[in-house]
Amino acid sequence: MPDARFDQMIAALEQSAAHNSSAYRRRVVLAGLLGYVVILGLLALLTGLTIAMIVLMVTTRTGIAAEVKMAIVFGLLSFALIKALWVTAPPPEGVRVEPDTAPALFDMIERIRAATGGSVIHDVRIIDQMNAAIVQDSGSLFLGARNRLYLGLPLLSALSPAEVEAVIAHEFGHFVGDHGHASGFVYRVRQRWAQVEERLPDGIVAGLLRRFFGWYGPWFAAYSFTLARRQEYEADQVAATAVGPRIMADALLRVAAQAGRFDTAWRLVWDQAPLRPDPPRSPLTTVASVFTEDDPADQTMIDRELGRSADRHDTHPTLAQRLAALSQSADLPARLQKTAAEPLLGETLAPIITHFDEQWHDWADALWADEHAQRQADEAERQAIAGQIAGGATSRDQLYRYAALTEAIDTPQSAAQAYAAVLALHPNANDARFRQGDMLLTTGDDAGIDLLLAAADGERALLPHAYRHIVDYLLRSGRPEEAAPYFAPLEQAERMEEAARHEANGIDETARLRPLSPDLRERLTALIDGVPGVATLHAALRDMDHADAPQIVFVFSARKEHVATQVLDALIEAMLPAGDLIGLERSFKRRWLFNRIRRLPDSSIVN
């Protein structure tokens, strides 16, 4: 469904839901049941045909071989549908905590459960993310079996105990009363349809089902999206009733501010990698320390969040919308004096931190060593290029590489000068102009604003990045009134960026295809030379609505002794230097694309 059509549908459905929320909720449940009716009806048909073939084999003596084959086919299709309908949950993440080791946490959960009328929590797990959620596990067709509460250790370290109560109450609010049952049902339906579509095999029956899901999926997504967004408001109201609207508002504001601190703290941890060979012993402790510091950037982060518009890809309303629904102001909460982590987790806190630190080291130590080794290699490369430049080298690639290495190694002032040297000889190098502007802003020089805008004017893809850097710079500088005029252009640019990303990641029958140029065809042929397992490959250019440059589209088939996904990965890696591309394996489902490309002149690269 096109973005504009989806947005119009969402707007109309939100009005309908606001008029009569109960009736709308029933409509969403019925919409979810429609998918089950189609799937279960097809399953009943296939099962009936399988039984009919078996009955024919038993009652007749002729045509048994054909009946056996048909029974096997129908039986396998029935089994594939049953398997696809069975949603399998991944193993639970995080560290499980028990009432005897964290009694204060479980007392809080039970107190909030009683206040909200929520369901019993069967499992509580601490995770390493700035998030919280209640997840209903389901292995049956309709009903959930267990409720699992996930609480992020960073979240517990970033909020007061009262604010954590508000967060938990909000999560309970998703599963309270009639709308809670609807929420759980809709969640499982969305999960199941995504899995069914992914697991369906190729073939005529699967093709028909995919066509159904191609219509039903976006339609149900729009209906359930509206319900999910309304339920965020309802969950906020449940929490406000349980803990008080001001505490709920403080929790929303605190999370918005602390999320920015959390991201910044992790960036600062990784900024040390080039400078020291050993990573910090306890990065989680280092990151958590920022949550209780005074930081004037908190208000900047809140102001930015308050200026955001609703995102069509996020069921959460904006911070401003949620505060307005609670009838609460956007006053920043007082500095956090004591976080909730220690009083709630008690003696389990230290081993949980150790567990996540060890988990982080298992993942990060090799990357850290690579970062440090890369810095040494960058130093050596920069010295070598400096010698070439001193000897008269003036190529754009050499100058830009020297500037990029200077940015990674040296001061922003030095990097800005290096990028200026690129532009002095290559004035159309918009990437260098963008980086120079960014470096100037880092030093506090407003001249970087004009350079960022000039770079974006020359290369449309840079526009959202330019606006983000400008807004961040002005807000960091304590100039929100100067940043405000950029909010709306930034949001528009981000919508265009998302549209470009969405367009680039998919393709349908409306794609505008044209032949490759002789030079590009020759280059692609050279790039994929040596890629093993390619049986055939046809390619074309696709003109894009949301990007300046065309996209390379190719359809390939793999040799029998090779795995198609591995061949695709190798082809994409080999062809990336030629530009943006999308590659698909040749199949019955994609025959329309193969036929269109094949009819273009000189589209065959491998045959």
C-alpha cells in the first residue's frame, strides 16, 4: 500500500476509533478473525482432499498411483499450513529474577498488578536495553499461555522507583480489561501472519495465499495500527490512575531525557577504543553513572522530542500528545537523586551487572581490539598519503581519504582544514563540503550551517543529515528558538529519507526499468567475475522516485551445488562499488521481473 494511501486510511480510522472505541475494537478483532477464516478454510479443504484421496485408494483399484501422489501433495500442503500457523517464540532473553532474591521488585509488581487489575506475571527478566515490556507467549492457535515482564537494567538505573512503577503500570495497561484481551489477540495475529507468510513454500497455493496477504496484510496493519496507538493512550491512563498522572508524565519525560544520555554514554565508551588497547572492565557501571549527573542537555533533548510529529512506523503517540492526553505539563523532572536499580534488585544487582558486562566483553573485546589496531593502521596510512600529497598528488580520492583519516585521528579544526583542501581542487565534492561543515559546527563555528545546506543542495540524500546536524548543534548551543525553524523541514526530509529507503528495499510491477549503459554493463561483468555459483544473471536500471541516482536491479539463478542466499550475498558484495542495487533470486513468484528485464537490450550478464 502506498505511503500516502496508508496515511489517509490511518487518519480516517483514527476518527472512527475516536467516535466509538469499543465498536472499533470489535471491528479489529473481526478483521483479525478474517485471516483465520481464510487459512483454516483452506486447511479444511486440503485436509478434506487428502482424506478423499485416501478413501479413493481404499475403495477403488484403479488410478492408485495418481491418488497416492495427490494425497501426498495435499497432505504436505496441510502440514505446511499447520506448521506455519504454529508461532514459535525464541528463547527468553535476559536474567531471570526470583521473589526471594529481589523481594522489593516483586512487591512493586504485585502492588501495581492489583492496582491496575492486570494479569499474573509468571516470569520476570532483566535485560540490557533501555526498555520494558510484557510479552504473552503463545503456542496455541488463539490464547496466550504465559506473561513475561522484561525490565531493562538501564531503565531501572535511569528512573526513580516511583517512575518505574509508572512504567510497569503502563505495561500492565496494555492487557487490562476488554481492550487488553483485544490487544493480546491483535498482537498474536500480527505475529502469526508475519510467520505464515515467511514460512509458506513456493507453488500455486502459496502464490494465491501471498496474493491474499498482499491485500489483507496492509489492510489489517492499518486497522490494528490505529488500535495499537489508541491503546498507548489507554495504557497511559491506566498507569495515571494507578500511580498518579504527574508521576506518569515524569516517567515519560525522564525516559526521553535519559535515552539521550544512554546513547551518548555508550558513544563515549567506544570513543576510547582507538586510544587504549583494553576496554573498560565494567562498561555498564560507567554508562549508568551518567543518569544521576546534572546535564543541561536534558532540556534540549526534551525540547526536540516535544517538537516531533507522529511517526507512521511507530504505534506510540508523540511525547507532546501523551502529555496532553494526561493533561500534564512538560516540566523537566528534578535531578535524579537515587535510581530504582539498587533498591529494587537488591543483592541480585551486582551479579546481573557482572553477567551483562561479561556478555558485552564476549561480544565487544574482538571489536575493540580491531578498532585499536585500525587506529594504528590509519596513522600509518595517513602518513603515507601525506607523503604522496607533498610529492604533488591531487586526486580527489587521495585528498578525501587524507581528510577522513584526519577526522578520525586528529582535531575537528585539522579535519575542517583537510576537507577545505579537497574543495579547493574539487569544488563539486559535496561529501567533503558536508564533512567540513560538520567539523566547523563541532568547533562552534556557525559557518558550518551554510556548508551543510550547500552540500545537501548539491546531493539530495544529504538533506536529512544536514538538518539533523544543524538542529543538534543549535540545541546543544542553547539556541532552541534558532533551531525551531528547522524542525518541520527536518521531519519532511526524514519522511523523504524513509520513503527512499522503503522504495530501495522493495520492487513491484510499477518499477520503471531501462537498459544498462554499455560502460555499466562492462563494469558489472568485471565486478562479478569470479563470484562462484552464478548460473544466470540479468540486470537493468530502475529509475527512482525518491533518489537522484538509478538503482541496479538484477535477477539471478544459482547453480544446483550452491546455496542461493550465499550466492546473493557474494553478488551484492561484489557489485556494491557500482552503486545502489537490489538483487533477487529467480522464482515463479518473481517471473514478471525476470521477463521484463530479459526483454531489455543487453540485460544478460551471465547466461
